[in-house]
Amino acid sequence: MAEQIKLVALDLDGTLVEHGGKVVTPRLIEAVKEAKKQEVDVVIATGRHRTTSLSIAETLESII
């Protein structure tokens, strides 16, 4: 039996957004939605301070 992915942790800088960026692309949003449809938990993992990552988290909140 193949193992199923249960969790994906995404870094912000260089993964979700450009380094220091704040814009999440529509392509990324669709990829996260697809993961959620397959019952994969998606979380943000970052070394950023809360004040610089909160707007990105809020953008993704409805789909994560």
C-alpha cells in the first residue's frame, strides 16, 4: 500500500512568495486548494516575524 501525504509545510520566502514579498500567486492558491481537496493539511512554516507574515496567512486563511 502506498503511503499518503498527510501534511505539507510551506516556507514563505522563496516558496510561497518572493523573498521579502507579500503577494501570493493565483497558481499557488489553486495548488493549495487541490491539496486540501485531497485531504492534505497545509501549514505555513516561517522564520518571519508575525507582523510580516500575517497578511500572507490571512490571504491563505480561507483555503488552509
